[in-house]
Amino acid sequence: MSSPLSLNKARKDRDRSARKSQADENAVKFGQSKSQKEALKARAQLIARNLEGHKRET
């Protein structure tokens, strides 16, 4: 005879794997490549630097 199976553990494992697969699909669908992230970061730094340069001194 086999050992007892925890149905709660089995349910949680099944749900965990479903969430993981959904997360992987979303990463492919909505994710950004490393070069895109770096370009956005560089643009944000440029905007911040320009804004800082245009501030008035009081």
C-alpha cells in the first residue's frame, strides 16, 4: 500500500505550477529586453539632468 497523500499539499502544488506558467506567459508577452530597459533608464537620466539644469537658484 502507498503512503497517504495530502490533498491540501497536492492542491497547493497544482495552483503554484499554474501561477508559474501564467507568470512565464506574461513575461514573454509584456516583458522588456535588457537593451530596452537600459534605453529607458538612460532617457530618464537625461531628462532628470536637463530638469536639474533648468532649475532656478533662489
